[in-house]
Amino acid sequence: MKRIYLDYAATTPVDVRVVKAMLPHFTEIYGNPSSLHAFGQEAKHVVEESRHTVASFIGAKPEEIIFTSGGTESNNFTIGGIAHARSDKGNHIITSRIEHHAILEPCHFLEKEGFQVTYLPVDKYGLVDPGDVRKAINAKTILISIMHANNEIGTIQPIAEIGSIARENGVYFHTDAVQTFGHLPVDVDELNLDLLSASGHKLYGPKGVGIIYARKGIRMSPFMQGGGQEKGRRASTHNVPGIVGLGKAVDLAKEEMGQEIEHLTVLRDRLIQGILNAIEYSSLNGHPTKRLPNNVNVSIAYVEGESMLLNLDMEGIACSTGSACSSASLEPSHVLTAIGLPHELAHGSLRFSLGRPTTSDDINYVLSVLPGIVGKLRAMSPLYKKEVKYGSVQ
Amino acid sequence: MEAYSEKVMEHFRNPRNVGEIENPDGIGKVGNPVCGDIMELYIKVKDNVITDAKFKTFGCGAAIATSSMVTELVKGKTVDEAMKVSNRAVAEALGGLPPIKMHCSVLAEEALKKALDDYQRRTVKKLSGKAA
């Protein structure tokens, strides 16, 4: 059976060129970068090379890059590290309702410690209003964290504008760039960023490695304490193969990103239009244009997301859903409820995230299979005929 | 997420008894769109034996599979026997459900109980109608 992976926002395959770059660092260049001998120094050299590559990719200085174990750590580290280092200045943090749980959960945790967190609402497209950010700032605000692009609905936030508001007010500004790093141009100065999180495995790099960009002079409480690596901020022996892999993935993104954006935007819009045309009572979630080039998120009324996902899986197509039924909490996606979707439409959401290897044929295949699946599930749905009969759709 | 058993997937792929029964003897409707699962169960009863059962469900894989299984389990049973079909029995017949999906089997049991209650209510009504 044909197998089509359309869940690149969850994770990407590691590019073979990345694997090739990593391999010698398991068996040949295996020293500990903290060791003074030649074995250690070789390893240190490749770590610093990778740091350089990552820094120059986002317009930062190498010493402003901290290697971590991934996006979740980068976000946890930033939120906790800044809050604790700046608690003498204030105890207020501003973020949004549609952040990844790796931001929201540390914020909830800090609230228990006495910090105050403002969770800004978003409009129906998932956009944060920079005016709301300005209004939320008070004398005790120490950090603003707004994601660059949303992982579920793909909406790209006005980061530069929010960053300039933060700067005017002397508040640190962080963005979770896990979904955009290596996919959209990111320049820390143009975006007025002080801090940024990114992960390796979303850009065809390995899992288990990520970065924080922290503008020079920013104090953060250490995330892990031990051997003093990463200037004492993040102890633990460097994941040398992972760091090398991340560097290589960034090198490739630098070359291929422009073309990838064009290629994926065309496929994305074809898939969106194809679904909206072929399936009655379907609608797009997220912004039509301020949107990740690879993100398609639709709600299909009267059917439930997990049922669609399983049926697509049986046809070889992998995607994801914001339905409660596929979450551990049995709550529908907080992002879809934040943009104002009624529960039943949040339950009927599907996210297709395209990637470098996605072809036009893949899109055609999805479009040939999905309407049939929806038809089959609607025939089984007690909601379908009633809503249509009473004409109270949407 | 924990994967479904073979049996759940089999019933999900080929759900039995999908649809509605015209002039049913009992209907059980449970759930709501907010929680994400809605089940409608229809039964036909003759001489106190369930001769047919059909369902319509909006919900996840487990919701569809438990709906399908509960209709299979009650067909041919007397009303009293059907009353004793529990959510555990439905889940067991499906080779188990992931813990987080057990509520789907509860929904199936509730739909069945409601349909049976509805049947009994209608029967009483008919009888009292005749008496009057």
C-alpha cells in the first residue's frame, strides 16, 4: 500500500545527508568536548562549528546559542530560567492562549510559585493583537513569550511588532520558533527577539537536540547543574552527534528553504482548496495567508477527527487531529477553542503538515480518498442528517 | 497514544448494524457534541426478544466499535438479558479498550439501557392504553 506521511509538524525524517554527517561522531570523533586532550578538543571543535552555523543562520553570535535536548527543554528552560533570574525585577509574564504546552505548563507551574501570567486571547485566525500585548504590560512584567507560528493551525504571529513593543518597555521577548526554524527566515534582530527556542527534529535533523538563542547579557537561572557546560547554564555532556546533525540540518535549510517555501505553499493551497471544494461543510482553521507554508488545518462538520484519522491511516495517509478523543485529557485542542471553534468543529479537525518530500501526487491521493471517508462517517453520524434537514449548518 | 486491539479495529473498519430502524420499539440517545461522542441506538423487540438493533454514532474509533459491538451482543437476547449487558462486557468482547477510552463503552451501555427503558415505557403505555 502507498504510504504518505503528512505529519511533518510532529516530526520529520532525518535527512540522509544529516545522518551521514552525524555518523563519524558516534565512533570516530567520540571524545568529550570538555576534555583537554586531542580527542576532546576534536569534539569541542565540531560542537563550536555547529554553534557557529546555527548562530549565523539567525543573525546571532555563537556565544548567544545554548544547546539543549530539544524544543520542550528550550521552552521550559527559558520560561523558568528567566522568571527565576528576574524575580527581583517583577513577577509578571505575558504569553498567549495558543502556545505549545511546553510554554503553557511551565507558566502554570510558575503561577503556583506566585508568578502572575497573562494569557492573551487570539482572534478567529489565531492572531495575537500587538495592542493587547502593549496593554498587558505593567511595571512587574519581566517576560513576553509569543510563538512564531502555531503548530496546530500554522498562523504566523506579528513577531517583529510585538518585539518592538517589548523593547520599548524594557521587557525580554521570547519566541517559540520550533515550527519556523529552518522553514521561514528568522533574524533575531529583524524580529526584535531576545530569546528563541528551536528543535532539531522539525527540520530534518535528529531528535533530542535543540537550541536557545539568548541575547548577550541576558541572565537565566541554570536548567541543569553539574559540569558547567554551556557557560554553566546547561550542564550535561554535549550530545555531539545530535549537535553536528542540527548544524548540518541548518546548512541544508539555508540552501533549500527558499525553494521549499514556494513548493510547499503551492501544494498547501491546492490541498486546502481541494478539501473545501470537495467536502461540503468543511472550513479552514487558521489564517489563509499568514500561515506556515506546510500547514493545512480543516474542520469537517458532523464527523469526528480520530475516526477520520484512523480511516486515513488505513489508506496509508498519516495526519493528526485536534479532537478530544485523541488527547490524553479528553479536551479538544486549546488552540481550536481559543480561535472560537465550537466543540463539535474542534472535534472534527484534521491537520495535514507537508514536508520536503511531499509531491503533487500525494496531495491528489489525499483528495481522492478523503471525501469517501467523510461520506462513510457522515452516513453513520446522527448529527449529519438532522443538521442538514433543519438547515442550521455551520 | 495506546493503539486499539485488532477486534476494535475490525469493528471500526466494518461496523455492524449501522443505520436507523423504522418504527423502532425503543430508542436510546446519549452523549452530546461538546464531549465528542453521540450515540443513537434503535431496537426492535418481538415477544420480549430483541430481533434487530441498529446504531448511528458520531465519535472516535472506540465509540464506533463499541456501538457496533453492543448491537451485536444484544441481538437475539431477551429484554431482561440485554439489561444485564454491561460496559465491561462490551469492552471485553472487543478484546479490551485503552483505559482512556473506557468511557466509550460506558456510553454504549447507557445507550442500550435508554433504548430498553424506552421500550418498556412504550410497552406500559400501550398496555395501559388498551386497558383504558
